[in-house]
Amino acid sequence: MEEAIIFHDSHGHRIAAILSTPDGPTTQLAMLCHGFLSGKNSTTNKALTRLLNERGIATFRFDFFGQGDSDGPFEELTTTLAVHQTETALDLISARGYDRIGLVGSSFGGLVAILTAAQRRAIACLALKCPVVDFAEELRLTFGSEELARWQDTNTIPNIMGGPDRVRLRYVFYEDCLKQIAYGPAEHITVPTLIVQGEQDECVPLHQSKRLYDALRGPKRLDLLPNADHQFTRGEDFHRMTTSIADWLVTYLSPQT
């Protein structure tokens, strides 16, 4: 069963979410944090919801500020705000009685999940799909110095997901990213953490996931898919990625684990 939910962060921003529950009662839940220029109903989120609900685990997916059905505008998004909204979402589902909670993050959502898990002790496990760990570095590598200067002048960026039009995003997003690099926070994470990334990822540098893996202090696994790109475009890669994440959550959200 799916329930549409509207809640507000402490700034008064309206956040749109969907709570999806299995047929039977459960206190186990996976919170799904979507990627940059994506939304709560991404292909990955919907596939994971189906896999997890079938195995007795609820999911909670929501739109970050300025994306999907949540308040905006997108151009005022920052990583700091996204982390804040994730913490607000955790408070909401905890108040609803869910006490075995896993965080799942895709790309930018992976960065948000890492930063959140580093300061929230109630998280039972973490699953990361091609997580951004240092978004400022990724943006420098993707754009180059000339495009960074244009961003600072115009508060617009190229659509990194491939669209033809430039996207309005304040340069303060980049400045905030410089303060939200997740290697240090990851050293405080002791819960079981899975990282899944394609070796052909054209967006997130592979060395970020490897360095993140070394920083984590709990049980951990790094799954590298030899032929997978950032979107896990090939069906077999997408299936392997979603299955690995679902299996990890089923294992570590079990009350017996």
C-alpha cells in the first residue's frame, strides 16, 4: 500500500513523500534518497520499493528541495539543506514506529545519506549506489575551470544529466559542497555499509568510492560492476545493483542481525 505524505522541515518548506508498506506489519524501513536532478519516483527507487515490500520491508521516498513535488526553487538547493530534510524525514518515520531503519542513497543522495548516517546513531545500515563523496571535486572534473567561472557569473550550470538547456543553480551550492566532503564523516560510521558502483561510471570518480570504503569503520562491502555506467543502463547491471542493495537491507534490517 502506498500513502502520499506531505510534511515540512524546520524552515517551513513543504516536502512530498510516499510511504510504501508491505502486506503485513513491520517496523523495518528503508529510506530512499534520490540523485541530483532526479526525484522520489526514480526507476531505482521504484524497483527497490517493489523488491523490499515483497520481502516485508517498508520504504519511504521523498523529493529533495526544488525537485519533484517538493517546494523549491531548485536553484536554492544545497547539500546542507538536503541533509536537514533527510533528518526531518527520519524524525517523521521514527515517530510512526519504525525502529529498524536503513538509508539508501543514489549519487548525490549517497552523499546526503553518508553525512546523515555519520550523525544519526539510530541508523541500522547503509546502502549506497555510486555515491558522490566529494561533490566539489566531481563538479570541477566535470565542468573545468572555465565552466566554473561561468557558473559563478551566471548562477547556471550545464544539465549534467544530458539535457540541452542550462539549469539555474546558485554558485553557493558549490561553496556549500566544499564544506560537505564526506570522507571525514565516514570515519564515524560503524553500521554495515554497501557501496555499488560501475567501473565505467562517467560521473562519479571511482577513486571516491574506494577512498570512502577505506574510511568506513564498520562491516562493509564494495561491489564494482565491470561494465556498468552511472545510470546502470544495461538491464543486467541494473538488476545486479538493485538485488545487491535489497539483499543487504534484508540482511541488516533483520531484528536478529
